[in-house]
Amino acid sequence: MGKYIVKRILLMIPTFFAISLIVFLVMHAAPGQPGASVQGAGDASQDADKGAENEAYTLFKQQFNLDKPVLFNSRYRLSDSKVLSALEDSLNLTGEVEPGRQIEAKEQLTDWAVYAVPGLHQILASHSDKNVRSRASKWLSSAAKLRLQYAYTKRPTREQMSSDTERMKHNLEIKTWTFEENATKSAEAEVLAKWKSYVEEDSYQRWHFTTGSKLSAFFLDTQFAKYWSNILHLDFGVSHLYKDDVLSLVFTKLRYSICLSVATLLIIYLVSVPLGIWSAANANSPADRVVTVVLFMLYSLPSFWVATILLNFLTKGTPFEMLPTGGFSSIDAGNLTTIDYM
């Protein structure tokens, strides 16, 4: 018996994993793009078109790793030529790139982030077109940013706040390492020197992948890995409607669900048990057959339709205006005594 229980418990792990994978893939396959309305942003294509400048949209995607591949990540193999192609397409230098491809290219450059740093640095150092080099410096300042680790923590500790403050200082510093198309050669050379030192020496380990870091990135730096990490930590993110932790909001609404569920169970048993006893005592009688047919008809009706009918019948009907149209309690509930409220 003990072995059977252990086997069943162990079987729960792959079963739960498989279910979570299916749910995740179904959610990912749903139409639309998450974050289209984040902080007043427009549609998804508009967000993508803003590229590196849209901080709100970028932060939203980073919260759930939406800027990472779905299941497996091989971006550590990103070639310089692919980065160059995306950058040139985003600029539409030839005038022949379709608007959709321009948006896609900017989306790619935003999502590649740190993986595109070596390619962008190579473009900055060697490309013949100054316009391309200028844009490469701007994308570099975005791609090389350090992610804020506790941006969505409800009550960060002093150490967490200090850590994110240092990261913000770093990001603000490299944000200035850019130049415009009309910049002087000396200004461009100064920016190039800073990036050369930063990419090849100071932060070389961030984009130099060993065998271990490649395996880690391949399996763990993905949307699904972040999804599972959030499940294990019971971290469901922050509601963009209420600006509060999702799990906290669930607990605040839990009492309503419990009350409705308990009330529903009581009504079901108060009706079904006596009716079942009566039906057994009067089996195959005309009344039993009528009741059985009526119950099957009611059972076949869609629950949302029945709920709508009852809502109108019990809240707006005459003389059955017994319940409030909306909300969990009456409008004047605050003025009632404890006995009246009960």
C-alpha cells in the first residue's frame, strides 16, 4: 500500500508538468500580443515600432520573460550577420523593406537584448555607413542594460533596492554612450572607445558563453522556464488593472468564492437529497417520470443562460426583487446592524 501511494505521488510530478506545458502552449498560441495596453501603450505593432525607446513595454515583457524564446533558447549562437540584417531592415535603408518587416526587425533587436551585443558592437566598429553606426550605438545602450531584479517586488528590502539602484546607475551611464548622425569624428571615437573597453574587457563574461552557460541559457532563459519558476514561487506577477500583486488580489476575493460555493452546495443538497428520496420512493410513477424529464431538461440548459435568467428574475422581477443587481452586498449594508446584516 505504501509503495502504491509513493508511486501515485511521484506520478503527480510528470502529470503536473505535462498539464502545465499544455496550458502554457495553449496560452501562447492564443491570438493577440500581451501588453498591448500596458501603461497606456497602443497596439502591439505600435509598441514594437517604438523599439528601444518604449521602456514600459520592454519592462512588461521582461517581467514574464516574454522577450525570450518559448521553450528553447539558442540565441547565444546569434551571428553578426543576422544582427546586421535586422538593424538594416529596421532602418529601411533601401526603401524596399515592408513596414511589417521593419516592425519585426525592431522587435527582434529588442528581444535579443544582451545576445545581440557582440553583433551590434561589430557593426559600430566596422560598418561603413555612419547612420547605421549611430543606430547601432543606440541599440547597444539598450541591449547592454542590466535587468532590474526587484522592479515588481511589492515590498523590496533595503538590499534589493540598493541592488536595483546600482543597476539603474549602470543603465543610465551606458545610455549616454551614443552619438547622432551629425556627430564629430572625435565624439564618435570616444563612444567607440567606451564600448570597446566595455564589451571586450569590463563585461566580457555577460556575452561570452561557456558550455555550462549555453546549457543554462538553452533550457532556463526561456518563457516556459520563467513560467515554471513563477509557479514554484507562487509569483503570478502584478495586476496592470489594480497595480497590486495578483496572489494578494486572489486572496482578497477568496471569501466571495467560498461563500458562493458553500451556498451553492447547500442549495444543491437541500434540493437534490429530498428529491432523490422522493423519486426512489415513487419509482416509475407518472410524477417521477415528469420530474425526471424536467430535471434532465434543466440539466441540459447552459449554466450562463440560466444564471442570466435568474439574475433578471430575482433582481429586477416583480414581486421577486429579492437580491441586489450587482455586488456582494446591498448598497445600504454599511448602515445595517450586525443582526440586520446577518
